Amino acid sequence: MKCREIILALSLSSVLGMGSAHAQQYIKFVTGSAPGGGVDHVTQLLANSMAPVLGQKIVVENRPGASYNIAAAYVAKAPADGSTVLITFNVHPIAGALHPNLPFDPVTSFRAVGKVATTPYAIVANPSLPGSTLTETIDLAKKDGRSLSFASIGLGTPQHLMMERLKKQTGVDIVMAQYSNPSQGQIDVMAGRVDFTLSTIAFCEPHVAAGKMKVLAVTSEERLPQFPNAITIKEAGYEGFVTDGWYAMLLPAGTPDSIVQQYNAALNKVLATDTLRKQFKAAGLTPSPGTPGELDQLIEHDAIQWKKVITEQGIKPD
């Protein structure tokens, strides 16, 4: 272990009180994802990579439910001593706009550590759905006067809000089928029980290659090398959809600057390693090292953006 790593590990051990008989003897990485979900996979990779750098055992704790708000509420109330960490994704900034009575604020109840990774989305459909692109599918649905069904991982997620925006811009009735497990939504799309869904590239690429799904459009600025023939949603003529999914690390508000900086240094260190970069690439993720301030700006920007969509669409929680 290099000198900088030893100092970092000893410093965090001291802060966490590892010498105390009553101290928590490990760090908890908490995620709102069910085991096997996309955020859970990222969390597991981070825990395995960061434990040696931090010099502490890291346990992944899954607290799924309520559009990831159960996990966020748990971490927001946790001791601000670095022992409990939230690994979340771009659903996080939406919570305050959709659920004003939550026991936490997605912006002020947390300290940003850093962004972890980004990933583009693809709109994927059952191969039998009419139309080879999003434009054709929407035009045919309009012509036939039929509604479309959409598999979502929950009310108020970026996937749901993007489809609400698409519904408004196209005038086509898009009905959401809600799933707590994204894998089940994908299965139902492949089985033809649901028309389409919004998926990460890593999640859908093998199914597209196997002919079980087709790509109608991608949300990235440019076409993706994985699906070179798939148009971007901007090419399809729809505005306000160019977006990447992102993953991030947060600590409870009140966590001292020294702990935030230690976690940020450890996060950026592992994001630069060949091992984690290869693991992320296999999962369709791009490492995104940076500063706490940059993540703060991103969360604040997205909170404003999605609040506007929620207000314009009149979206209410169930």
C-alpha cells in the first residue's frame, strides 16, 4: 500500500472510531436497487474496489422501494461520520419535486462525494411492434389510433418523465406499466406483453443482438457504436431528451469536509484503475471522476429540470 493510501485508510479509520468497542466495524454502501439491479451492480463494484483503498470492510445494503426514496431517507438520517454512504443514480434529484413531503431533501440533506459513471439510454421495443424507428412507431400509432405501453421502474424516474414528455410532444397515449425490478420489465417487453422501455445499453445489448428486442432510438447526442443504425431521439424530431444516466456517491448532510474529501480521493483513485474501468466498460458505463462541487451542480440542475417537467405535465404521486 502506498504512503497516500496508508494515510487515507488511517484517517478514515480514526474518524469512524474503529478502535471503539461500540463503533460500527464496517462501512455501509446503501442502494435503493434490488439485488441484481443496475445500481446494485455499480455499488458492488465500488465496494470491492474501494475497501482496500479505505482500509475498511464495506457491506452493500439493499433498501429497495418507493422509487429509491427508502434508501435515500435511511442515509439522510444516518450519522454524519462517513460510516453510511448512498450510491444512487439520476432518479435522486426528482424526489423533492414529485414528493414534497419526503423526510429528506435530495439537495440539502446530503453531501456530494462525486459522480461515479454515466451511461446513455436506448428506447427498445418488442420486434413485433410496428415501425423500425421511434418516428415510424409513433406515426403508425397515431394513424391506427392505438395507445402504446411502456415499462418503467417507477413513478417519477427519469424513464417515466421522459416518456411523459414524449407523450405530450406526440399526442400518443403512452401507458406506464410499473415494475420494481427492471429485469421483469425487460422480460415483458421481449414477451410482447409491453411495447417498449427505456434501457441502459449494457442491459439491452445482448437481447438486441439475439433478436429479442429492437432499438427505436438512443438518447445520446450522437449515434452509438453499439447500435450504429439506431437514430438519436433528436434525429427523430423530439426535443429535450438528450440525456445520459448517471451514478453518484453521497453522504449525509453535516459530514465533515475531511471525510468528504477522503471519499472523493478514494473514489477518483479507483475510477482510474484498469480493473474497474474494464468492469464498467463491460457494463456499458463510462467512469466519470470529478469533484463534489461538480456533482452538486448536476443535482441542482436536474432537480430544476425535472421539476419543470413534473409541473408542466401535472404529474402527481400515486
